[in-house]
Amino acid sequence: MAIDLRTFAFVDSLQPQLTAYICTGARGYLPLTYDASIWVEVAPGIAINRITDIACKKTACRPAIQVVERSFGLLEVHHEQQAEAIEAGRQILDQLGLKETDRLRPRIETSEIITNVSDYQLMLINRMRFGSMFLHGQTLYILEVHPAGYAALAANEAEKAADITLVEVQPFGAFGRLYLSGTEAHIEEAARAIQKTLEGIDGRENKGAGRG
């Protein structure tokens, strides 16, 4: 089976909000704050089962997230030791006959800051979110990224860089999406960190499949 490596991301230290967010909805073995983590997204989606098998048999890492959706599959595994998470990533790549640079480079589709958000829009956002509440007076940041798995890395780097609130992150599907809130200054700082991180990831050229 030919496997298309879409996302391959190493998270050196899961930040508190992203850790709590994972624990809210994940069905696997939940991470602890500051665990190291590997995120892998592939096509076809069903192939993620083979990748989970590799990570669990070859290392002591534990899976929190395994998603098989229509086109793509996503796996997150974690361990308290960075070396163990790195080894899980190495084993996955070796067993698949791939290199880290065989992944797609992330492509930012949307990066938008909205200030002075109406209370009516706040209500809509808060009804769909699984993270923290978006409060009156805060500024909203929206990221849409392709492939989707990089949304998790973006959320983690934003939390490292600035005092923001994680409202929602969706790291699977056709596009990854991230909603953050905070003061305008903190949101601008987080947006810069996200852009720097995603632009610094090497891999295959990502022209994207478009939305049509």
C-alpha cells in the first residue's frame, strides 16, 4: 500500500491548554502536561492503523488520538521522555520507508485577526468550541492550515509564545483549524509564532488540492 505522508510533526513539550484539550475528547491514553508528542497524518486514512501498530510495538509511547475519516488518518502518540517520542517517529518513518522530508510542507490558507468581536458572534463560537470560553472584549485569531495535522503544532507554539486562550483546534480533515482568543497584542504575538513555525517546516511542495 502506497502511503502519502501528509503531516509529520514533533512537539517537544505539550503545553497545558493543548494537553487539557486533548484530554477533553481523546479516546486513547491521555497525555500529561509537558509530555513529548508525535503527530502523523497519512492517506489513505485506514493506513493509520498500521502506523499505530508500529509506534506501540516498537516504543513505550502511548496513543491518545487515532482518527480514520473519509480521506485521511491521524495519530498522536506521546511519552514523558522526548527521546522515546523521537524514536517512535523514527520507527514509523523507517517501517514505511520514508524520510521526514517526505511530508507535505504546511500551507497557511487563512490567518486572520478579528478585533472587537460582537457578543452575538461570541455565542456562536462558544457553542461549537471544546476548549476555553471566548469572552467579551477579547480578540479572535483564526488559522486554517493544510494539511490538517499541523493545527496541533500551531496551537502548541502559540501557547508557548503568548498568553492566549485556546478556544478550538481541529487537527484532522481536509483542513486544520485553530481558534485563539486574547488581547490584541498577545494574539499578534501568537500569530507571528505560528507563521514562523509553519514556514520553518521543510518537506514536499504543497500546491494543495483546492476547495472546489
